[in-house]
Amino acid sequence: MGDTGAVRGRSTPRAYIGSFTSAGGLGVLAADVDEETGALTVSGASDAVADPSFLALAGPVLHAVSESEPGAVAAFDVTGPVPRPLGPPVPVDGAGPTHLALAAGHLLTANYTSGSVTALPLAEDGTARAATAVLRHEGRGPVADRQSAPHAHQVLPDPSGRWIVSVDLGTDSVRICSLDPVTGALVLHRETPLRPGTGPRHLAFHPAGAHAYVLNELEPTLTVCRWDAEAGVLEPLAETPVVPEGTTGPSYPSELVVAPDGRFLWAAVRGDDTLAVLALDPDGAKAHLVATVPCGGTWPRDLTLEPAGRRLYAANERSGDVTWFDIDPETGVPARAGAIEAPAASCVVFG
């Protein structure tokens, strides 16, 4: 379809939606955000890159993975109403990148199919250059059809900025690495094993920085961990379910977000097609499930908290929509407030 959309004369908050072009998605969509209602209005889209399933924003530059084999990353100028590609995609020297993050002047990708993490330095214009390092994971897990090899699913910096954390579904572990800001070298510091067969997918930190939460895909649970940023040590403490007792599967959790004040955590669960609400203790060391609500569609692949912390946005991949929810500030329970069509939606970011 190429690039679509018309220039708009007003400045409004924006959201960007990634989608799977191989499943009918429109690529990278840009949308205006109504600050009062949270409603999204799509202004344009670009299908210049195949399967831009995950996005990260850095000022006027939007980065996207191309979840393909071989995998790549692409950059878009988002100063206008339509995302505009900034050059050709850059290879990540890995396959199936599913997640990316920015840290220390580099773009990092988690490559699911090849089980690796890639570091690419950023040029002065904000675009990625050729990869400087690829850290290949090793190991496997007990679930034969999903864990026969490493599958890095997420990479992110810790709140202190000292460490790079990667979550591997295939090896039931979280790796802590250092990133040299000058050379781009990635060096493994420590690997933290989690319970075999849980299939860790994504991790989020408590705003106080002393705890982290790992959402597991192969079992619908959340692993609460202590995080020591000084030593770079992640210590699992306990697991808690993200579906009610007695739920009959299958349930595949996908994404989690933590409230800015640290009182609540929300998780998206595919199969059940729900959003789980977990209350956190004041210090963040304990979590317990308090409610679940329908996600507003089918197969919620991503869950995002808008910058003000008042609303959640679920990217429902199989029903092809993005649904938003108003959050009750006292209970943390989200209430559906609206939705837009977004075929094969895979993520939402704000900027």
C-alpha cells in the first residue's frame, strides 16, 4: 500500500502501532491520541518493512524490528503524520528479532529464532549502523516443541543503566550482560535460571528498582525477583498465577507493565484473552492476582501503559484491533473505553 496519510496542521500526542504484514497488517501505523478520552485516530501507515512487530521511539526516530529471516531493524522519521523510512533495513545478524530497546548509544535486539542478542551503534542521525556484537545464548528447556533451542524474547536496560537484561523462553533463564558504550561489545555477566518449563517471555522492573517481575509464557505465572543493580544479580523469590484458580487452558501470557507508583502490575494473557490485575506490596516483593477482565479482542500480544499512567492499550493480534482501558486509580482494574481497527496488531508505543 506504500505510505498513506495527509499532513495535519495541529500538534497532538502520538502513538505508533506495529503489525505483522505477513498476516494482513498495515506495517507501522501512526495515530493521534486524544488526551481527554485516550482515543486513537490513525493518520497514516507505512508497509516499507516486513513484519515490524515491535517498536521503540527515540525522539523523532522510530525503530522497528523486521521479524523475519534474516532479521533486520529499520528506522522511520515520525515528525510528520506518516512514518517515513530512513534508509534500507539494517541486518541484525540473527533471525526472527521480536524485541528491541535503546541503551548507551546502541540499539539492541532480541532475536527469537536464532536465540541471540545483537547490539547496533546509533549514527548521529539516530539510525542504526552495522552490528558490533552478537551474543548467542546456549541451552534448552524441557518443553520439546518450544524449548529445543535458545529463544531470546526480550532485551532491555535495567533502571540503573549498568546492565543489559535478556529474557530467554527456550532456556528458562534471564541473562545479565554489560554493554561497552564505545565498542558495542556485549559481555555475559551472569545467567539466572528460572523454574524449568515456565518459558520466561518478558520482564519489567519495579519503579523503586529493587525488584523485577518475569512473565512466563509456557505456564501462566509471574516470577517475582529481587534485583541488585550494584552486583548485577537477579534472584527469584516466588511465583504467582496470572489466571484465576481452576482456569482450564491454554493460557499464554505475553506482556506486563508496572504502574508508575508501583501499586499494580498488569499482564496480558492470550488464549484466555484477558488482562490480569495484580496488586504489589509496598516494597514490590510480593504480587497477588486481584482481578481479570476481557482484553477487548482476541490474542493480546502486547500491553502498553500510556505516559500519564491512566490508561492501558492492548494490541489484539488475531482480532485485529487496539483496545484502550481506563484504569480505576483505587483498584487498578481497567474498564474498556474504546478501540480502533488495526489488522494483525503487535505492539503500541507512545511519543
